[in-house]
Amino acid sequence: MTTERLTLAIVEDDGDVRTALNRLLRSMGHQVHLFDSAEAFDQHPPEVDCLILDVRLPGLSGLELSERLRHRGSRLPVVFITGDNDPASRGRARLIGQIDAPAVTKPFSDEELMDAVARAMSSRHR
């Protein structure tokens, strides 16, 4: 698990989950930017070390946002979060170049999330 201070963006439509992640990550010393939709992040993307992205969002999905970012040449590390272990979503993630993007299934532990962030960030340096 990484111990360095990071700047993270969370795109999550569930307000309770967004609040819980914000509190958790800030308590670990990280700076956090919150977005309730993929469109909101896409309109004003901040400079961050890693994007924590819900797979299923109303409107533009997390997978679609990730695809847009990749088409623009972004190498921003992504961690997908999902409420289910949907094989179709994982298959689509592979098709859009996210085969190495870690995913965590809700509910997940603090350690699982931070391990996924560390894996996502290390894949950027390969």
C-alpha cells in the first residue's frame, strides 16, 4: 500500500459512497476532488495522480469516460469501482485498453482500495 500523499479524483454518483471515500482518503492525508458524474469530471478534469471511477454511472458511464480519456492520449491511472462483479463490464474494460486497470467491488476495504491505487499507478510507469 502506498504511503505517499496523493491527489485523487473520485467519480461516484452515490452521495453516501462519495462522502465515505472522501472522508477515508482525506484521513489518510490525500487530497481529494469529488465528482457526481463522468460529465462533470470530463468538463473540468483536475490534475490528479489517480482517478477512482465508478463503472456504472447515469449518463456517461465510467467505462465510456475512461475510453474518452484514452482516446485523448491520457495516461491517467484508473481504478474502477463497481457494485457488482459484472463480467461484461470487465470484458469491455479490456477492449478499451484498461486490461490492467484494477477494479474493486463494493464493499471493499481501505487496504483493497489503496492497493488498487498503487497497482494502477505502478502500471503507468511500465
